[in-house]
Amino acid sequence: MFQAKNSVAKIAKQVPWAREYTSMKEVTNIRIEPTGKAVLVTGCDSGFGYMTSVELNKLGFFVFATFLDSNGDGAKKLLKEATYAKRIVNIQMNVTSQSEISLAYEKVLTLLNSSSEPNELFAIINNAGIALTSPIEWAKENSLDPYDSHIDVNTFGMIRVTRKFLPLVRKSKGRIVNLSSIVARSNVSGINPYSVSKAAAAKFTEGLQEELAPFGVTVCDINPWFFKTPLLNPRNIIRSAVKRFQESSDEVKNAYGRDAVRKIVKGTVNLVSDPNIVIQHPEQVVDTLIDAVTSAEPDAVYRVISPGLRPIFWVLNDFLPWELVIYLRRLLHTLRDYKKVDIGEYEDMITDIN
């Protein structure tokens, strides 16, 4: 282990708001020795899960990388990119499938029991997630979609995996690292299904922090802002919204109109293409996940957000009256509508609407 404490770190550990809003780089101190330790990472097909698996493997951890498609391009690429090919195993595991989770558990248990390394499952990183958009009424009759799909993956998927693998982490006195989101605390217009699922994930994580503390298990909540990853593919998001609009009743279509679809297209393109909104370096989240796994004194909550936005969220969430927060958010949304956004690439998707 090595130590690099500083005065900022000491303050951050003692004062809750400082701990939450101080840069992760400033509070990193003592590191965990990776030898013999395995980490299970969900959602490794791309994005944070993929990148984190590469970095953990490079540091010397044994990585159980789980995939929605273990035969897909992401899984094949990960094995090629791994620094230590013998310390990474790809596993098929859709977090919405209890049977696949159980099979994955048996594979992990077999490997732990049959080899000298790894000899313990030290951490779980619950990263798998989806992010789509559409108003609540855009759905088939009596359907809860996309709320149910988001909760099934982003919330229940996290719970399923945690419950199944927890005995192994409890035995190692390791840690559970859950990705919720900044929007779990402060919603953003148009992504309510995602925000609801992440808010539930954050509360699940908060509860585990107290529940598992007596067993020596550390639980961390990672709250990223929007980062440039395949999760924010605009065409996929827009296609999903258009599909749900098409499946809606005639009454709903008439009430919202095609202009509402155009507004969602514009809002999506604006969100994912503006570097002032979407942070272009997902490595910041990967660094945070690595810190949560490797630090001997990880934070309970990490808010991964640009320094300019951090105090804004702090003030909005903790100091201003809620009525004023709602007013300011609506004002920002109105101003956003006046912004010119090129959606020509997606006009065909709007034109095809019945």
C-alpha cells in the first residue's frame, strides 16, 4: 500500500458536502493490493464497463467481465486489449435474466475454487444500464414501457446481481460499486424513465451502505454527469422515441403532435452533441470507478461532474427553495428551445411518422 494524504483529503473525509463535491483526485489516498483479488464488472460490451475492465486488468486485478453478448465485438476486442489475458474472463450475463446471472455465479465460483488466483471476489461494479427518452404517454395501451425496461435493467438488474454475488463479497469484506447518476438527484427534462430508475438505484445503494457495514463491506455510489459513450447514441435514442410515439393511441398522437417528436429530436441532438453539456472524456468516470475499487478509504458518494457545474448542482439541490429550482429549470428549457440545432440527419425519422 502507499499513502498520499493531503489537507483537502482530510477535510473531505470529515465534512459531508466537501466529501461529495471535492474532486476525486484530491481525496485519493491508500491503495489496495490487487494480487489474488477479482472484480466482477457488468455491462462490458462498451463504454464505462469496457474501459474499466481494461484498466483493472492492467492494474493486476483478475476481471470477470460480463456482457449482454459475450460473443459480440466488444467481448472479442476486450480480450485482445487486455494487458494480462490470463487474468480476464468474459461471461455472458444479461442482468434482466436471473438464469444467466445464476450461471455466471456458478462460473465465477468454480474459477475461485479451482485456481490459486484469483482466490476471492473483492468487488462488484454494477455498471450495466440503458438510457432512452419519451413522455409517459408514448407507449402501447396499458404498457409501462419505457419505465419498466429502465427499472428492470438499471435498478432490478443491480439488485439481482448484488443479491446473487453478495455472499462472495461479504466473505472477502470487499466492496460494491454502483453507478447511479447525477440525474438521480436532479432530473433533466425528457429522461424521466432513466432518472426514476437511477434514483431508485441510488436509494438502494444508500440502504446497502448501512446494511452491509457490520460485515465490513464498503458500498459506493457513483454519480456521473453525461459523458460521451455509446449509451448516448442519438440515433438509437431518437429511434426508440419515435417507435413509442408510433405505438401510442391516436388520441395521444393528436394531443402531442409531430412537433413534440421534433422537439425531442432537437433536444436529444442538442444534449449529446454539445461539448459544453456532454463531457467528452469518459476516462474521468473510469478513474472514479478505479478509485472506488482500489482506495482503502473510498468515498460513500462520488459526483463525477465538471468543476463548473459542480457548485451549480450543489446550490440547486441543497440551498434554493424547490419552487425556485422548478422555475429556473423551466426557464432553461424555454431558452433551450430557441437554440438552433441541426437535425437534418434525422429528418427522415420524423417524416416517416404516420
